[in-house]
Amino acid sequence: MGVTQSGGTAGGPAPREIRVDIGELVLDGFRADPDRVAAAFEHELTRLVREHGVPADGPWTADVLSGLPPLPAGLSARRLGQELARAVHEGLSGRGEVTP
């Protein structure tokens, strides 16, 4: 997963855009609709970045989502997307396994 941001400079204004590129996401054991999971993920990650921001010293590459609790297989697409977004935001905020 790669994350890039544009519009800001070191010591300058906050970035106007943050882009998250996910090459592949495999969710074994879940029956949730992938499109709905993706929509919920995007919505929740956008909300978290707007409300809490992320450090401005990117770009970052997150190889592993960490801090994700065990999730029941019957989780709704919305809830699954939200939990994944929270794990990604934690990583971007320096509380997960993220490498610059």
C-alpha cells in the first residue's frame, strides 16, 4: 500500500490531497460485498484524516496492517471497511507498522 500527499511543503501548509493506493486486499473468510467494503473504507478513512489528520512527513508505505483486532466472519461490509480504515489510519499516524 502506498500513500502520497500533495499541496504541502515541509513547514508549509497542510497537504490538500492524500492519495491511498492499495494494490491488493484479500479478505479470506468474509462474505461481504467487496465494493461495499471499499466504499466504507474510503468513507471512514476520509473522515479520520479530516478529523484527526496524519503526520505531514510522508510519503509512506504500509506493508502490514497492524493493530487490527480479530474480526468475526459475519461482519457487515460497512463495519469491515471501517475497521480496515481505522487500522490504516493508525499506521499513518505512527501507531502501526509503517515505513517511510
